Amino acid sequence: MKLREEKLREEKMEFSREELTEAKRQIDSTLHKLTETIKTFESKENPERYKSQITLAKRRVEAFHIASCLIEKEMEK
């Protein structure tokens, strides 16, 4: 029964302020870690060797940034 309730809530996109706050906190934490990862890869002796990892991390940063902005927008309602 609980799974069904969660699915219905997700379909309606209704989340509590606490859920949104925690989701944003987790996303911001991940953004920070990804940014540090990019810096680490780019500072290596041969950063070209890590090009695919850097690209992937940068794409994830952009995706998480969008998610964070959308959560902020939802919290302003």
C-alpha cells in the first residue's frame, strides 16, 4: 500500500518542504563533490587522459545545477 501511495504522490509531484530541502541539500553536496572531482582531474599531470571523466562530471554538474534550481523554484511557491 505504501508503494502505491508514493507512486501517486510522485505522479502529482507533491513533496513536503522537508523533502525538498533534503533533496536540495543532497544535490548541493553532490555538486560540491563533482566540482572538486573536476578540479582534481584537471590538475593531474596529463588531464587529457581524463577527458571523458571530466566531460561526464561537467555534464552531471549542469544536470544537478538544473535540478537544484527547479527545487528552489518549487520551494518559492
